[in-house]
Amino acid sequence: MTFRILLLVVLSLAGGCAREIGRPNVILISMDTTRADHLGVYGYERETTPNLSRLAGEGVVFEQAYTQAPWTVASHMSVFTSLYPPVHKVAHLTPQSATVKLLPELLHDAGYSTAGFVAPVLDGYGFAKGFDHYAHPHRYRSAEIMIHQALEWLAGDPNKPALRGQPFFIFLHLFDPHHTYDPPWPFDTAFLSSYRENILELSASHPFTQEKDLSPDELFEVVGLYDGEIAYTDWALGRFFDELKELGVYDNTLIALMGDHGEGFLEHGLMNHGNSVYEELGRIPLILRFPDGRFRGRRVKSPVRLIDLTPTILDYLREGQPVFSQGLSLLAGIERDEPGTDPVFTYVGYSESIRDGSWKLIRNPPYRTKMIPRSAKTNYELFDLANDPEEKYNLAAENPEEVERLARAMERMDEANQEIGDRINAELDVQPMELTEEQKERLRALGYIQ
Ligand SMILES: [Zn+2]
């Protein structure tokens, strides 16, 4: 008895003297061009991502997470601003990013040490704002090199504030799964049925938007290379997580892993991305692994959005929310598995969608582009994702009331976007941003602009 009381006293003293655990760190990892259904943790038959499966087991998996834009720059800007693309206007090349505060700025203001490691396509547009360390990249680098740079920033200097208790934020933008698909050994042949020299060439040369005359065999090999890129990135991330454990910072770090958009493999006659809002482009992986084991092993089934990510991170850290925000914190709802009750919108200029419950309406505006020929007037496609997750059966003709209801909701959203955009313009001194020739060239090379 006496011994037990003594033990309790010693334990409580030890507790009282223990160094207070610092505020959590945040690492946001964006895997470019990664569609949810090509990850083992999302039910893919190939185990492409054993390390992400482990991460998911320690956190929350959002089974129905959606990007707000199926291309890199606009998607990331929606993440960082918590605004829909028609509001942040990166797609119109007059981004609001110069004036509204981005996630890294908000964390920097809150006392975080911040570092961004991004692919060249994200250079400019204001993405560098709020980073203490932001290397302006001039070429695409592998996940290993990016991770090495992040670790060097974190641990290179033993007096680094981040390792002495100052919380840090790292943004890691891993570009490997983006076309072209040329994973390093042994991932280059890991998912090929028979390695063929011309597959790499084929993968490198397929046009951006048009249906290529690929045989099913060739398509299988191209997808195998894409899966190899995802598997390679997962392998590199596994090593990254091990290093974070070695440094003693893993446990107290919120790790958010997202895809910025998916990739088409002719499901709707299109390859690549940036050219539709179908599920293969819209649905992305989203995993949140909280430091304290909170929500461990949960899977959230209701639809959520990338614009919800910044409000969720800030809510968890108990920091202030963005002044202008269209997203919502998912934190309170994770417990009940009912976050994301708002409809989900995705925009790509020549095609837009709303998802509400299991219904998804796609609105195709009445103009033609060189890339996607359209009819002379607005046409709608309606899908019931509960029964038709691959969007094979357009139910618009037989459900005019549902089309009408969702089309009205889209129009109300157009007005809401206009309204919040006007408010931002009125309250902030918005200067249109002119893209540099280098930025335009990069967007052209990726097929985003003509
Ligand atoms: Zn991307």
C-alpha cells in the first residue's frame, strides 16, 4: 500500500515536470495526378501503396474526397485558399492569391516555421507566400530528391527551431505520378505483364485530351507504368516517415496526404487530366493522420472537398480561420461520419459538376473549344453514383426534375461565387496578375493552355 502511494506520487511528479509537448507540426503531402482508386487503401487490387495503407491505419481515410479542379495549379490554389476556382481565379490567370491569405501564411502568422518543396508548375501564382523557405524550382525532381531536401531543411541544422520545439509546416508536392510515366527501377516493370520498349515512348507521346488509338494491351501497360509511379512515390514516403520517426517528430505531426486530381485512362474517351470532371479525375485520395491517434482507423464515407482541408487543419490546431473561406472544418463531423453535408462542386471551365448525395450532375456550357467539341447549347449529364460509380449511364433524359434541381443549385453557386469574389475585390486591393512567359510555357507543355 505504502509503495503504491509512493509510486503514484513519483508518477505525478514526473508528469508535472515533463516538458510540455509542443504544438503539433503539419506536413501536407500532395501526390500529383493520383486517383483514389489506384491505391490499395481505396480498394485497388494492386497493393501500390503499402506505406500509405499503414498511414491510413493510423488516421482517417476519406473515401469520397473530391478535388475542386482537375488540374494542378487551380486545385492547389483551392486547397491553399479554401476557395472554389471561379473565386480564386487562377484558371482565369488573374489569381486572388496575391491578396487573400494562403494556408502557409496563416500558419506562419501563428508562429510556424514553414517550408515548401514544389514542382515547377506551381512556381508563381503567389504559392510562395508565407514560406520561410521556398526553393524556386526550375526542373521536375523525383520524390526522393524532394524528400531529401525537406529532411535537410528540417534536420540539416541541429539548432533548427523546428527541432527545438518551434512547430513547423512542410508542404511537399510530389510530381512523379504526373505524365510522363517513367518510374525508376524496380517500379518500371513492377506492374507490366511484359516489358516493351515502346511503352515508355507511347506513354510519353500520347496527346493531352484526345482519344488515342491504344489497344487494350497497350493501355494495360501504360496504366502499369502509372501504377509504378504511385508505388515509387509510396516507397519514398515510407522512407520519409521512417526518417521523421528517427528525428523524433513523427508522433507530434499532423500528416495530411492528398491527390490534387486523378487521371483518365479512356474511361470516357480521354487520357490525362484537365479535360473533364468525371470520377477518374475528380475523386482523389485524402488521408489525415492526427498526432494523438485521434480518429485512428476511421473511414468517412460521405463526400468531402479539398477546400475543406485548410479549415480542418486550422480547426485542429485551434488557429484562426481564413477571412474568406468556402470550405468547412471536417473535424466535428468525422466522429459522426457525416462531414461534408454541403454539395461538392468541381470546375474545369468547359465542364462543371455538382455532387449532392449520390447524384452527380455535369453541366457542359454551350461553347466549343479546340480541345473538347461541344453542342451549341448547354447539355447536362446526370449520374447515380451509388449504382453507377463509373458514370456509364446518363440518366438526364429520364430524370428532368433532378436535372432541374441540381442545375438550379449550380446557378445559385455561380451567384454565391460571384458574390464572394466581389466581396474580396471590394475589401482587398486586387491587382490582376500577368503570367510570365516561363509560366505560360510550363502550362503549355502540360497542355493546360493552348
Ligand atoms: Zn496535378
